[in-house]
Amino acid sequence: MEKTVFGGGRNGLNNRVVTPEEWLIARKQLLVKEKELTRRRDQLNAERRELPWVMIDKDYVFEGPDGKVTLAGLFGKHSQLVIRHFMFGPEWKEGCPGCSFAADNMEGSLIHLDNHDISYVTVSRANIGQIEAFKKRMGWGGRWVSSLDNDFNYDFHVSFTADAVKSGQAYYNYTVQNVGIDERDGVSVFYRDDNGDIFHTYSTFGRGSEELLATYMLLDLTPKGRNELNDQRDWVRHHDKYKEVPADSCCHSQKGTVRP
């Protein structure tokens, strides 16, 4: 027999409480929708791989811990390159907590990407000294370079001038909008052919990059979901700050509220 329990030991979660048989009926109904979503995701992934490409004809030179490195150099031995646009500006005291959450998720995946012809590199406008210090603090091992001295972040629309931020007329996520901050996040993908030509094949921004993160997907399976407060990512903090009193989230902590 169905019963509904409010509050109490369930911490305010008001889901119906039913018999195992009734739960199975509801679960199978949801499974139909889940399978449809899986099929639609497969189709979308195939369409993504069929997108046209744009040749990169600009020379980008980044600053790495060992000196200068070109965009071609970021590929290393691979033909595919995934760049994580990490929110960390030259005037910021630390990297974005939300982007840090993404970096935590990716650490264990790097060896797998390396063995699937993919180079994964993080890029920020912070100088290489800031990057190396923050990377050491967070205990990350992936490759991270600075784009402070080139136009890469601006060309890929993840960094914005003070005038663009102030006017609310910045171009981000394929539309002109009020970004509220001088740095935003995203992922861009590139391919290098046998002639050494480099092509931009795909970019996604804001919530578009969430499917890269296994922790997001796992949280979505739980009763509390992502445990978000007021539709913001206030629960996301640097992994060395979880015992601290919550401060404003990533996107609040630097220069204003952001919800992609």
C-alpha cells in the first residue's frame, strides 16, 4: 500500500513510499525514457562527428612550465586535441571551483585519453607561475598552459574585455549575452592531419561540457541530485575546501553570478 511521508528523518524529501512491485512499475516506465535518451544521444554524437571543420591558420604560442609551446606542440604524438578552457584570469587569486571540479573528474581519465590518440590540455589566461602554484596545491598532474600572451581565449570566446563585460554584450556560447565575468568555461576539440594542418572540429560551453564529468552523471542518479542551492552551483568547491564554511561559488567568487 502506498504511503507518503513528509519531512522527519527523510530530510524534507517527499517522495512517495510504495511496495517493491509498485516501485518496479514506476522504474520500468522511467527506463523507457532513459533508453530513448540513450538512443538520441548516440544519434547526436554521430551528428557531432559529422560537423564540418575550420582550418586554424593562426599561430598560437602558449607558455608552459618548460617554456614556449605552439598549438601544434600541444598535440604531442596524437592527432586529436581536447582543450579545457579553465576559468583562471591573470588577476584571479585562484582557479574557478567549478572548473576545478571538472579537473578533479578528468585526472583518472588522462591515461585512457592518451591511449586513444587524444591529447588533453588545460588552457587559462593566468600566467604560468599562477597556474603551476594552483596545480601543485590541487595535486593535479595533467598538462596546463597559459594563453596570457596570445589571442586564443578571445578567439574562442571564453575571455572578454572589460568593455564587453560592462556592456553586457559579450559573445559566448554562440550568442551575445551578459556574461557577468571576464572568463568563462568550455571545451574545444581539434584535429591534426598527416600534413600537419590543424582543424577546429567542435566547441561546447557552460553546461554543454557536463557530459564529460562522471561525477555529475553519478550525482544525477541520487535522490538529492546535484544538491544545488537556489539553482546555483554553490555546492561546488575546491576539493581542499569542503570542510570550510561555504563561500560564494565559482562563478560568484570572482566577479558575479554565473549560471550557464
